[in-house]
Amino acid sequence: MRLPPLVPQPTQLHPVPGRFTFDDTTALKIAPGAEGAARLLRTLLGPATGLPLPERPDGTVVLALDPALTGLGDEGYGLTIGAEGVLMRAARPQGLLAGVQTLRQLLPVQALHDMPEPGVPWSVPCAQITDTPRFPWRGAMLDVARHFRPVSFLHRYVDLLALHKLNVLHLHLTDDQGWRMPVAAHPRLTEIGGHPHGGAYTRGELTALIRHAAERGVTVVPEIEMPGHVRAALAAYPALGNRPDRTLDVWDRWGVCDTVLGVHDEVLDFCRDVLDEVMDVFPSPHIHVGGEECPTTEWHASPAARRRAAEEGLDGPEALHGWFMERIGGHLLDAGRRPLGWTETGADLPPYFTVMPWRDTAHGRTAARRGHSVVMAPHRTTYLDYPQSARSDEPPGQPGAVVDLRAVHGTDPAPADWSAAETAQVLGAQAQLWTEYVPTAAHAEYLTFPRLCALAEVAWAGRGDWNAFLARLRHHRTRLDALGVPRRLSPPPSPPQERKPDE
């Protein structure tokens, strides 16, 4: 019996003869702690199948937690499908949530539809599956600062991540071009900074998104950029800048803006206020504070910044970046969180930061040797804003090389020539979708898939065989079709509008 190809590929998969059919008589036997997985199974299968899947002591679909299954880790699961019943086991609830997604992929693709599909036999092939992830961090970053996406899209995006056993949605909430996170003590951040290219979220919307994601095994990690990429914040509160007398607009260009936060006490108090609210809304262990692409021109020109550098015994204004990140990181540590930032060299952030090397894989190795926890995000293989082909009808994207499906599949978060100690520092991998050139939801999904399928494969299962992955992806593409993920954009978007120079 051939199984429908799965993405990502399970660790161990053994087909056995026969099929199990879900029908109106199918009931669930739910062990203590497995209630969330049962709710998710009903939520995902209900719209297309109409099956109630009630709970009964003699249910033929058993969802069980067994802490003794230590070999499965936090997210692994075992799935035994026989002709008379289904047994799903895990050591932790997250493992059962991953198993639900596998069961969903084993069903006919119509099970993914959000409308009733009468007459479909809801059967799955019998099999024995044992499955554990290679890395604990399997993420996707979505930039909602450059182009805002409504919270309904974020719910859908989370659903798509969960289908692929991706477990982190990194939400890039602020940048030069927009501020999307409400902060009660500083309302102008969204009143002023939320206008360009969209809007802003409410606290209630973010809380509901976090809950929706958690029910699917996905953690939402917020990012608040500092001390660079802050033009939207400075438009709202000029006193936070190095020239408080200057009135700025939210930036209407792409690229790196040279206006950055000042380093006076009021700025540090502001950042702590913002991060306290962020931590109050987002329960994620990690809080991302940006840290990259911070020009020091304004600090060199500012008497107050030069005085701060001298008072702190720093070599000069360039060293204010590390000084700033140390204070922000310390505030997060004191609150029991783990500071997370982009690293441009592997050695530019305090050693207790978790880091995302984006310029080069070698910077990840540098960071690992320094003792950082590392989430690999090299732009040549994980940046989904680059075009995914050189075709003439490919939509405009970030200038630079093509990042095609094979490039993403070829990324390796822990290369074979790294030492065991270096590899042990790698938490996992993450794909990035920056949205300067992504004006619509359909465009975002087109750029994300199927390249994110390859990242999911690498982070869960390892790279494996490229041709075998392609063969599985051909069937998996029918699942994406069923979910309405576009294969092409029609008509393709026009080139990005020229931005007027900064004044």
C-alpha cells in the first residue's frame, strides 16, 4: 500500500496493508492532556467532512500522552493506523498537534477544503510512523511593517505553517515604514506610524492570534526594531531621536534609513515601556529586538551621543550600538525572557543573545563558537522576497540573486564540517518574507510556497534527496491548491512605485 507523500518526510514510515475509514460512527478516546489535539482534529476536519468525532471510552481513534516516551522529545509523535483503529501517542501535547497534521495529510486532499465535500470516503492508509524533528526552531518571519496584512491573513498564515510542522511565526511589527504594535503609554506610535501601507493591530487581535497559533503548536515571536529601523517611531515622537527639534514623516522609501534612536535616558525608558507591553501581550520565551543595519552617522554628529559614549568609557559612537543592545537585552533577561537579534558578523551582540545570522552562514559558526544560541537565516537561501525564478513573468522582487526552491532545500542550519559543539548551539532555521515588494496577500503566499515547504523539510527532517523531495512536493502541491495557495500571480503585479527622496 502506497502512502500519500508527506511534507516534511517523517523520520520513520512503514506502510502496512489496509485502510482505516473515518465516518459518522468514528469516536475519539482522549487521554488526559490530549484535549487540545482532539479539538484541533475536529476543527481541521469538520468543515469538509462534517464528522462530529465525539469522545467515547471505546473510541477507535486514541489520542494519548505518555511522558515515558522520552525518545520522542517535546514535539515527536508515534502514529499507528490499523484497519480497526488509530493510535496517536506523544510525550508532550505539542507532539500530538504535529501528529494531527500528519493524519490530515494522509486523508484525501478534499479534507483541506473549508466547505462540505459530500461523498468522499474519508479513509487513510494503514501505517506505522515514528516522527521527531531535527531542530526545535522551525520558523517563518513575516514583515507586516512594510506592508500591513490584516489579522485574518495572519491566522491563515499560521494554519499554513502548522500544516508543515513549522512552529514559529516571527512577526516583524515595526520598521522605518510602519509601526503595527499598539503601546498604551505611547498611542502616537500607531496613530502616526500605523498609517503608511496599511494600519495597525489591536491588542485583542494580537492576543487572539497568539491563542490561535498556540492551539496549533506555533509560537508567535514579536520583533520591535531598535536602535535602527525606527523612522516610524521618530515620526511619532521626535524627542526620541538625535535631533529632537526635527519633524519627520514615516519613511516612504525602501532600504536603510539613517535616522536612529538617540541614546539619552528618555530613549531607554521608552524602549523599556514598549518591551514591557510587548511582553505583557506575547508570552513567547524570545523577544526579538532587531539590532541590524544601524548607521552611526547621527551618533557621530550628536554632542549628546558623543558625551554618552565618553561617559560610558566607550571607544567612540560606533560602540554605542553594543552598549544599547546590552541595556535592552539586560531588561529582557531581568524579566525572564531571552533577547533575540539579527547578527551581521556573529560577534556584534552580547553573548547571552540568541542570534539570527542573515548575511552569511559563516557568521552563524562565529556566533556558535562565542556560545550564542543560533537560528540560521542566511539571505542567499532563506529570503523569500527574492525572486524564485529568472522567468520573464516573475513578479518584481528584492534586487539580487534568485532564491529558487533548490536553494532553500540546499540550506543546512548545521553544516557537516561544523564541530559537535558548534552544531549543539543551533536551534534551527527560519525563512524570511520581507514585504517591500509584496503589496498583496496573494503575492505573499505565492512567494512563500512552495519554498517554505523546502525549509520545513530541512528543519524537520534534514535535506535528504532533492529528487525524492520534488516527487513528494508534486503531490503536496495539490494540498496547497486545495487550500487556495496561488501557483502564479495573474496578472503579475506592476513594478514597485518609485519612492521620492527623503527630505
